[in-house]
Amino acid sequence: MTARVIELTDAPIDIDRVRSAVNDDGFGAILIFEGVGRNHFEGRPVVALEYEAYADMAVPEMARIADEVEQKWQGKLSMIHRTGRVEIGEPSVVIAVGTPHRGACYEASRYAIDELKKRVPVWKKEVYADGSAWKANAPA
Amino acid sequence: MAIKVLYFAKLRELRGRSEEELQIEPGTTLQQLYQQLFPPGPEGAIPVAYTRNRRVSQGAEAIEDGDEISFLPPLGGG
């Protein structure tokens, strides 16, 4: 049994560590979701992203989402979200979900990222060549 | 009474700091404190969720001595 990983970090995310934390011999499916820094927004080039979090609220909320996945899909969930500067192509969040069967795994993975975007107090600033802007999440 | 206020994202930039201790009048609500700290500009107020001691709370809730307060602008995680 490996312990659940629920973290914020200002360093590059160790994807293998997130993946290993959901290992279970009873699981037939594991999905890794990566949210990745994208180089454009509505036609405007983005050169980097900057994230900040209300850590004392964000980590417990991430843990609640993991609890919900465990209860609803009999799965395991681990996730790490970045803070600070995230380069284009780098993951800003990695979510690993394991479940006994694949259908539940796709549902749980989608649920986790959607709920994270709605509920976890994290903010993203897009950095452009000539400025920057805070970007709110669109409804799923 | 003394409280601690945390600022994030756009509000941190507007306030020029990430947290501070403030003295406020007893009975002040979350919404009243927000309006005092961030009077609406020409584009109106930034919509926020209110938190008191790390829980999302109603704007009409009264702040108590020693509370940790924050105002969460629209989220952008993921």
C-alpha cells in the first residue's frame, strides 16, 4: 500500500510519484491526467503561466476530491498542482486515478479535474510577451 | 478587534501585499470588509467568494476576533 499523494509544489511535478501512489493489484485501469501550459489564448501568444494557491484551503479541498473518488468509484486518486512559474509544455497539474475497471476510471479522472477547477483555490496568470492577465476557469 | 486577511491573485496585486493584520469594528461582515478594502472601480467590483477561517462563508456573516479572512477571486486552477 502506498500513501496518497496530495500536494502543491513550486518544483516540476514528479509524474512517476503521482502514478505510483495509486498502484493497487485490484485495479484494472490507471489514468494519468496532465493539465499542461498552452502557448496561446484566443490567438494571443502565451509565454508562461504563473500559479498561486491558498495552500491551507487548497490541499484539504484536493483531499476531499480524492475522498469522493474513492467512495464513488472504489478508486484511488493522487494529485500534485504547481505553484509559481510553469513553462509552456510543462504540467501545471497531474492527477492519477486507479479503479477496478476502465469505465469508472475515465469518469473519475474527468470528475477530479472538473471539481479541482471549480473548488480548489488556485489562480492562474497568463504571461504574454507584452503583459499578463489573471484567467478564470470556464465552466466545464 | 484584530483579524488576519489574506490576499491572492488580482487582489494581492491591488493591495500590494499577500497578508496583513487589521483592526476592525465588531459586527463588521465579510461583505462590508471587502467593500471597505476594495471599493468598486469604474468596472465594478471583482466578484469574490468569502472565506472565514478557511471555509467558504456568506458575505452577511459577521467577522469575529482572531479570524483569518480571505476573498477568493474567480478560480483558475488546473
